[in-house]
Amino acid sequence: MRLRTVLTADNESRAEVGVDGRWHRTDSADVGALLTTSDWRDRVCSDRLEPADFEQWAPVVTAPRKILCCGHNYRAHIAEMDRPEPAFPTLFAKFADTLTAWDAEITLPGPAEAVGLDWEAELAVVVGATLRHADRETAQAGIAGYTVANDFSVRTWQRRTPQWLQGKAFDATTPLGPELVTPDEVDPSTGLRIVCRVNGVQEQIGSTDDLLFDPAALLSYISEFTALRPGDLVLTGTPGGVGTAAEPPRFLRPGDIVETEIEGIGVLRNRIVR
């Protein structure tokens, strides 16, 4: 099953469900709100109304209570950054304001030559159940599905202090979508191909079986110190090939087109503007 969030002609966000190749509109404001309803699967499968036309896309989840992200989580990326493999997940947070649609323009927060805007293709996990002190099996069962994200990072701000937050939390710099795919249709443990292209040139290529901490492990670990609830997001990290690790480093400029693709899930396509 696939889920998505769109903006209607009345500029209202609505969650839609894809069943058997057809999309059906729900009365939920977004996928996150839909997931808070315990019987959402039964509801959407019994509702066969055709969706109305929509004006534009929205992030799959528009207002999560929590967005937790894991850095240094692909072995290839850890190696290119010349770091040791961490014993525990390296976590940081984002805010809902960072989210934007899969096809949205990403605005540079200053002159291109001074910003260091970098790409980071990521698998995002959408939580589908309340998790607190969850073991691995419970955490796995609490995954509503997977979607594609790009954790565009402002390296100049990120490096101002040892804490990464300020370089990761610029408004509307984390595209999310285009759809959520449920675990019965896609399984990251099988090794999904994850790719980032800039102007058609492949910069990142990896596989989700290179994750040090997989989605279930991350959700279980996070749930030990904070509860996760339906609609919350966990970004799982980026594979090797980021611009800051190149020799010399390469960063994004106005007009660049960034495509982020995960096998079986979908493709983001974002243009960088000033």
C-alpha cells in the first residue's frame, strides 16, 4: 500500500491512499494524522471515493511531533569521513518547519560560494504505533512505512559548533516523499539501492544493507529515552559520496537539480534556487 499527502484546489492538505493502482482521498489532513487512527487500514480499504484534483504535493507527513535523525550510519560514509564506527546511534533532531515537498525548490540560505549546501540521500521511516521501551520486534511492527528524504545540510553552519543542529534545521530544506510505502511492499533489510544525482551525475550510490543501525534498531534505541508516536519520523543516515568528502569539496549552486532515489519507494527531484 502507498500513502501520500497533497494540497487540494482549496489549499487544504489531505492524505490519500493508493490501492490497486488507484488513489482514494481520506478526511485526514496528512498521512501522519491518518496513522493516528487505529483502524485506518479498514477505513481506507472500505472507502473507494475517487480523489479530487490537487494543486500541488505536500510532504508525506506535514506536522510530526518528533523528527529524529541518525548521522554516521552507513559504513561507507563513516569510512569516507575517516571516523570510527560508533557504538551507539549518533542522533540529532529537526523541526517540522524543515520539511518540504518532494518536488519543491530548495532555497540557498546565502551566497552559494559561502554556504556549503550539501546533499544527503536518506531512507526515512514513518512511525505507525506508539513505541516506548520497545524491543526490536515491537519496533519493527511499529513501522508504518518508508519514504525518501534528502537531508540538505548547510555545512558552514553545521561546523560552527560541535553540535550539528543549526546546519540541519533551515526551514524547507528537507524534502520528504513522494509517497510512503508500507513494509509489506518494501524491506530495507534486503538491500534497497539508494542514489543521489546532481544534474544527472551520480554522486551517491549505496544500499540500505550497509546501515550500521537499521530502522528497527534505531526505533528501539530512541524509544528508550523518548516515546515515538504515529506520524513521527526517523531519518536513517546517508551513504558515501557527500560533497564535503570530495577532493576538493563540491557543493550545490543555484540551478542545480538534485534527484534522490530509493529502489521500490520513489524519487525526489529538487531544484536549488537563491
